Amino acid sequence: MSGDLLMQSLVSGLAIGCVYGLIGIGFCVIYNASGIVNFAQGAFVMLGGMLTHVGLKTWHLPYWAAALFAVVAVAVLGVVLERIVVRPLWRRKAPVFVMILATLAAQIVIERLTFLLVDDQPKTLPVFTDLPPLKLGAVALSYQTLWIVAGSLAIVAGLAVFFKSTLTGKAMRACAIDREAALLQAIPVSRMLALAFALSAALGAVAGILLTPTQYTAFNVGVPFAISGFIAAIIGGFGRPFGAFLGGLMLGVVQSVAILSLGSGLKSAAALSVLLVFLFFRPAGIFGVAK
Amino acid sequence: MTARLTVENATKRFGGLVAVDGVSFEVPTTGVTAVIGPNGAGKTTLFNLISGALEPTSGRVLFEGEDVTRLAPEKRAARGLVRTFQLVKLFADLTAVENVAVGAHLKSRGGLLAALLGTPATRAMERRVDEKARALLDRVGLGAVADRRADTLSYGRRRLLEVARALAAEPRLLLLDEPAAGLDAEESARLSSLIRAVAAEGTSVLLIEHDMQLVMNTADQVVVVDFGRKIAQGTPAEVKADPAVIAAYLG
Amino acid sequence: MTNSPDTISPEAIGKAFAPVPRGLGAILGFAPWLVVVALIGTALVVGGYISTVVAFALIYALFVSGLNVFMGLTAQVSFGHNAFAAIGGYTSAVLTTAYDWSPIAAMGAGLAGALALAAVIGWPTLRLKGHYLSMGTLAIGLITYEIAVQWTSVTQGYMGISGIPSLGIGRFEAVSDRQILVVLTLTAALGAWCVARIRRSRFGRALAAIAGSEEAARALGIDVASYKLASFLISAGYASIAGSLFVHVVGYVSPEVFGLHMVILAFTMLYVGGIGTVVGPLVGALLVSMLPETFRGFRDYQDLAYGAALIAILVYAPRGLAGLAELFRKDAP
């Protein structure tokens, strides 16, 4: 395999890895606030692209307005999901897998509703900046790739500031460390849960909007994204948002190299094998201390 | 004969915290031994080192002269070292009598094939297990509620059920983790006489307890720990008079 | 992973149910069985389309009964049992079409393969807990699906394998709807009978102990890892046989048959019927299969309905239909 081809696939791996990372952060934000693994995370990604497309093509909104609408709508949906599905189970202290099952079912409901209300056709979005790709030697760097990387880094930086410096962010971190103690400190744990869902839904939507111009979105793309995001979170040591982002980058790179050497058919099998290797041998992730 | 249980220099560190610090003592083959100490003295950690829920950082645990320091809890149970839990851990979906029948796991036989075939031998064994379980429930005063689901019993009854379940394993050393917590005076008195009766039958008993009344009435030997160290050992009367113990409890 | 909320006094619950007469508990306990018998009976008498639906339901009932051993009796979780159904199904399909094996021999080979895989992956997987176990098993199911799609030289990929012979032992071959239905009813009944036997045995009590508290089970000398693996193998065996039956009854197999859809459908059936009960998987499989058929023509709404029903049951009736009856019977003094 030529070096240029390898470089090219590394670049695209890093770009998709950013997206996986954002989804992984979404998993961590909810997990930290509640101990819940939310499997509807993939639906947020799908809806981010899909609603932007609807705003753009059906309602003829400007691109930025369509994107903004999508992010806000998905965040609201996140809160709705939290209220009607997650909260009753959380109150009952339902087992983890019941929560996963319920959110997976929610994922399917959202998927099918999208299928019924929109259609089953793959849709794409225009690129943000319509210029020919930059050439670095033989490696082509599209502007959308730059948007993905820069947008993701900006979000990660924004989150860092949010968790470190704002009262709400600190409260969310406190919930992650010890929920009981947070309750005693009069931190409104239940509002934190709603906020966590809104935040991670919005993250998912942004990931979907950034990515869709380079690929496509359709009603059924959610589950693979959720799985990739989960793998990113596991690699990073579940519950560490920034670990999850790096985990996403790693997964993206491994996956594009796997596609290059094994063919695209085994793309998901490769990602899932990475997951199993981590679960079996390093469940605490790359940065965690193995027990 | 050697002691039933020997704890040698047991030490357990959690990061910088030393929860148990070089504790040594023996549980003789007969009678009731109690470990007491103020809250946070390291009693529960010590108990977990003995039951196998935790491994010590250093030191050894010997059961009937054999080193069991790194043995898994289920293997210790197979040797006759059976525990109860401070926060009762019953099998909520099973009835009281089924809970006790699980306790008889080690004392009965039969796997998947026996379950499916249901041979006369298997049925006879099931009958024996059931009779034994009901007899044990009668003994702890729960005969009337034998067929109730475990999670419908009152807290005090659940505690007694847990003791009956442990007895079904026919332990050689019975480990009781704060068995009187949450019991009223009457239940506590009944528990005390039950423990005495079990000990009289040749099972040695080690209990960790908060309730001084129960300890003074029940134990033959008392080990006092504070800040992870053993500070006294002796008969209840000796320990009660020990200045170090008085200081620990008052200070 | 049983939840006994400490906020409500369990004693109060016991008392609340105490006045319920024994008769009502018994009737409620029998009701799901009556539903099962009535539906199968109707299918046998009426035949035709409904018997196809019931046949499909009975195959799922077997699959869900096995899953129930692992999830209901042992309180573990698997999102990946479609993998074992796929191994059973594809082994049967390939051996009977390409190599002219008899259905029974092929089913046996599939079962052996499924058990071997379950033993190999069970060992590392069952040490996982909570969301790790959920995801690990999900990954196994998805990888198996990918393999079914990609390994075209054997599985023919998305095209699938058709022309699979119907069920037969020796010279007997179940060809008519009724014959197939009788074979499937007997198989599902045998499956349920085994679960009932397991449940009331020393083996089953050990599984229930693991479900209640692994720590307490170990303290009583139960080898938790071995029992979990045994439970996993049993459920994998059920899944494999269900997969084999499916391909023989339908005569065709493709990766979609054993996709994530199968897992969600099975979970819905398990929860509708009542997890941890013997009759639950049967009644759940039959009802869930019948419901969308009443709305035939609305195929697009099926998955939506499954998903919404699953959420509603998880949130509002976590013990399912059979669980309701069970509650009355066991708590009655």
C-alpha cells in the first residue's frame, strides 16, 4: 500500500474519529450525571443531519438557521426522552440493561418515525465551504474535513471551559464523582439529568451536521454511530469525556486503516472487534488503571 | 488441635489509608468470638479479609491450619467457612424455605441432568433438603412464614432468615456480620440464645458486632480493634475493664 | 438484578396482597396457559394463515424460553443471542442444501457449533457486568451478522440460501401446516417443560441465587462463574435449535432473519409475557406475533409499535402479564 494512500486514509480516519469522539463525549456526559448508558445517542446524530436537511430543503431556511434549528430541536428531544423514558426507570432504580434496552427501543421508535415522516432515501447536505480541497503533497484535504476537526476541537475546548469554570459544569462533575454527596450539597441532581440529556443530544446533533456533508444520513444510520461512540467512550475509560474524544480519534484511524487493508465490508466487524478486545483485556480503557 | 481460624498480621491498605493494621488473633474450635470496635475501626474490612471478599495487602489467614489467604469466597465456603452480611443479601425472588435450600447447596448434589431427569434419588434429595430447610426455619422462629417470598418479610425476620440460610451450609466456622443490627430487644435476645446453641453444637462462631449487650451475653472471647489495630483481647469482663478499651469507646 | 425498593415496606406489600383469595391467584396463574392453548388450538383447527403466524411464534417462543434461562432465571443480559440462532440456522441451511444432510443431523451439528462458540466467548464475556456485558454481547451478535453478510462463499450474503427442505425425521416429513405446527408445539412445550424442571431444582436455585446476589451466592459455596456459563450454554442451545427450526419451516435464510431486529423482538416478547416465568415466553411470543397481524397492511408501523410497546412495558409493567399472576400466587399466605 502506498504511503500517500495511508496518509489519505489517516486524514479521513481522524475526521470521522472526531465525530465518534463527540458521540462518545455524549455517552460520558449522561453516564456521569446518572450512571445511565443512553443508546438513543445515535438517533441524535441521525436527526442532526436529517432535521438540517429538512430545514434547508423543505422550509428553505438559510444553512445556519437550519443547523441551529436542528441542534435546538434535538436538544429538546433529548429532554423529552429523559422525561418520558429514562426518568421513570431511573426513579425505580431499574437495572442497567433495562435502561439500555429502553433507550435502544427509543432509538428504534425515533428511527421508524423518521422513516414514516420523511422517507427512506439517503440524504446529504452541502459542504460548508465550497472550495476545491487543499493539496498537501499527494494528500487532499477537503474544507469539510477542516470544519469537522476545527468544529470538534472548538466544542471540546468549550466543554473544558464549561466543566472547569461554570457553576453548572462543576455541579455536573460533582454528580459524576458522587451522586449521593451531590444531593446532600443541594445540587439539583434531577435537573442535572435533564441538562445532561440536552447537552449530549446537542453534541450528537452537531456531530451529525458536521459529518453529513461528507457522507449521507438516512433514518437507519443511528445504531452504527451509537456503537462507534460507545467504543470511543470505552477506549477512553468510560466516563472520561476527553478520553472518549481521544478514543474516537483512535477508533477512526484504526477503522480507516482496516478499510484500506481488509476492504470496507469488514469495517463494522473491525470496530466491534476493537470493542471486544477492550472489554476483555482493558475494560478501564487506555488511560484508566486496569483493575 | 490447632485453632479453627488464625489471623496473622493481617494488613489491608486502600491507597494511603490503612484500614487493618497488623491484626493477629485466633478463633478457637469451640465457643463464640466477637470482634468489636468503634465505627470505622476496620471491623468490616477485617471481616472481608476472613471471608475472602478482600485479599490482605500482607499477612495471612489460616483456616484449620491451612493457608486460605488467597482462596475465593466460594472455596472457603466449601471448607466450612460461611458468612452472613451486614446489609442482608437474601435472594428476593425466592421464598424463605427456598433461600435456606440454597444454603444447603454444598450439602446436596445434582446438576442440570438431575434437574431434567428428576430420578427418584433426586426427588428424595429434594425432599431431604426441604425438610432440613423447614426444620432450620422452625429453629430460628420463621416456620410460619416458610413459604413467603423473602422480600415480603420484616427486616428482623430477614436477618434471622439469613442466619438460617448460613446454618444450612453446616458451617464449621460461622461468620456473622453485625447480626443484631436493626433487631429489637426481643429478637436480639432470641438471636443471642440461637448463637449460643449453635456454638454448643460444635460450630465455632465469629461475630462482628456493635451491640455491646449482645456481645457481653454471647461471646466467650472478645477482640477489640480501633484505628485498624487490635487494642485488647480477653473475656468480656476483662475487656470491659481494660483502660485502652474504655478510652477508645469514650474518646 | 432484582430490585426491592427499600422505601416501600415489603411487609406492607405482603399484607396488601393477603386478602386476595387463593382462587383468584390460581385463575390468574392459569390464564396465560389458557391463552397459549387457545391460540395454538385455534391455529390447529383453522389452519391457513393463522397457523403460519403461530408457527413463527412458537419458534420465537423457544428462542425466548432459552433467553429467559439466562436473563430471567440468572438475571444476566445478552443482546447477542441472535448469534447462536444464526449459527444453528446457517448450519442447518448449508448442510441440508449443499451437503444433503438430514435436518436432524444438521440441527445437531448446528447445536454443537453454537455450544462450542458459546463456551469460547462465554468465558471472557460473562466476567463482564452491567453495560459492559450488554455491549459485549451486542457486539458478538453484530459481528455474527456481519460475517453472515460477508462470508458469501458459504452464506451467499444478502441473497440468502433458499430451497431448504422441510423438517423430517427418517421417512416422516412435516410438510403440511398442521404437521409443522404439531412438531413446533411439541418442541416449544418440551422447551418450556425443561425450563420448569430447571427452575425447581438445585441447579435452578443456584441460578436464582446468582440473580439475587452474586456475593451471597459465592458465600454459600456456589461457583458463580460455572453456573453463569452453564446458563449461557443452555440459552445458546435453545437459540440454535430455534434458528434451525426457523430455516426449515420458512425454507429460506438470509442475514436479516438473525439481525438486531430479532433481539428487539425477543426482548419485547420476554417482557410482554413476563421475564423469569415459565409461561411468559410462550404467551409473550404468541401475543406479540398476533398483534401486528391484526394490523396487516401497516407493515411500516410494526417496528414502531414494537419499540413503543417495549418502552411502555419496561416503564409501566416490568413484570409482564405472567408476572402479574405470579405476584398474586406467591405472596398469598
